Amino acid sequence: MVMTELRNHNEMVSENTVFNGLTKQKYDPDLLEIAGMLIDKKATTFDPSKFEDTYEDALIAMIDAKRKGNKPPKPATKPKENVINLAEVLKKSLKQEGLIRSAKCASPKRKRA
């Protein structure tokens, strides 16, 4: 195993065929500003030493077990689903940072088309 690929060369398509026909969307400027603030706050440099490829580790463990004639290791249990309201978490976070001062700012009115 030398490399893990997301797509084979014969599965690649031009971005023109994928995005062709999409219409220009109008976005709420307040939401774009909030998104920009979040991106700026969370931007950092990537440290590859902190990255752990659990898929490759599990695959190697399975191959090693098969070579030794053992049963493959059991897969890790799936974590419990934690369903949360991301909009509420975002609002709470922005209030804590002092970026939103009132409830009026926290829920911008949306225009109907």
C-alpha cells in the first residue's frame, strides 16, 4: 500500500460539468459576516503529526491478523449520536465572544423570495 486515493483517474470529472447550470444565490450579508468571523477565528496551520489515519491503521491490523491466521479484529464501536442544534450553539458561542449583543442580532430576519 503506497497511497490512499479518494477517486481513481477514470472517476475524475471536470468542474465545469459538475457546477454547470447552478444559479447565482443571494446570501444574507449578516450570515456571511458571521461565517467570516468564525473562519478567521478557527483558521490555523495544519500539523500532520497530529493527524491519525484510523482507516489505514485498522486495515493494517486486519491484514496482519489474516497473515497470522487469526480472526480479524472487531471494529471499534460507533460513538453515540449526539444531535445538537448547531444554530443555538453558534449563537451562544458568539454571545460569549461578545460578537452578538442582543437577541435581535442573534436571529437576523430572512427575506422571502
